Amino acid sequence: MVMDNGNRAQIIQLLSEQLLQKKSVMATAESCTGGGIAQALTAVAGSSLWFDSGFVTYSNQAKHRMLGVPEVVIAGHGAVSEPVVKTMVQGAIAHSEASYAVAVSGVAGPGGGSVEKPVGTVWVAWGSGDQVDAVRFQFEGDRDAVREQTIDAALQGLLGFLSPTSFAP
């Protein structure tokens, strides 16, 4: 289910408050959303105080080149996998000034799915330098719906990671 713009704005407001309170900035590492998470975050005035950078790493080569995801990890698990998104989070932090990052990789469709990873399969990871969590989602709908649901899940999950006691996605 896709959040309406008011709910998304509220989540982003809470994210900004958490990051400012922690005196931290964040980064994004995106594949299937093509920069949509960074766009949603930077649409908010003042986001330069808590948003450092966004990496759009759509190809496997970009994941390796820009984020340092080892080619053997991609070859062994596929781009849409827990090890890849966790490594994307670590790479985004290592290649930016961020203390926190969110990463996504998925099959938005309409093609590209398989029996193991059908269209709508998305891995999302959130983390800091010492902890990275990841969740697999199976979203429904067309390409746009999968991408929007991924953005919402990424934002909600990052908020939960930053403030686990005050928010449950």
C-alpha cells in the first residue's frame, strides 16, 4: 500500500527530527527506485542539514564501482538480495559523509522476474556503521506501484531504525 503524500511528509519530518537530534546526516543507495527516495527526501526544505548524498546504482557495475559491492557477492546472490543491499548501505556510508544510509534493490517489472524473485520482490536495508538490517518485501501492482511502495517501505524502515521505540512500520 502506498502512503498518501501527507503520511510520507510526516515520516520525512520525523526522519529529519531524528537525524537532527543525532547531529547526523544520511545517504541513499538506490537501484529499482532510480533516485526516488532521494527525491522524496530532498523535496523538503532544509533537507541539506541532514541529507548528504544519493547514489543511483541501477547496474551491477555501478553497485560495484560506486559503492564497492564485491562482484562475487552480486554473482553469488544476485543484485536483488540481502547481502547486496546490506553492502550497498555500507558503501553509501563509506563513500559519503553520512552516518546512516538506506539501500534498495528489486524487480519493479514488468519484466525481469523469476520463480525465485518474481516481479515485486524488493530488498530494503537500513543501517549505520555498526549495524545493518534488511527486509525482503513482495509488493503488488505495476512498475510505478512497486517503486512507490519501495520508497515508502524505505522511509518507514529507516525511521524505525533511527527510533525503534517510537515508531513501528
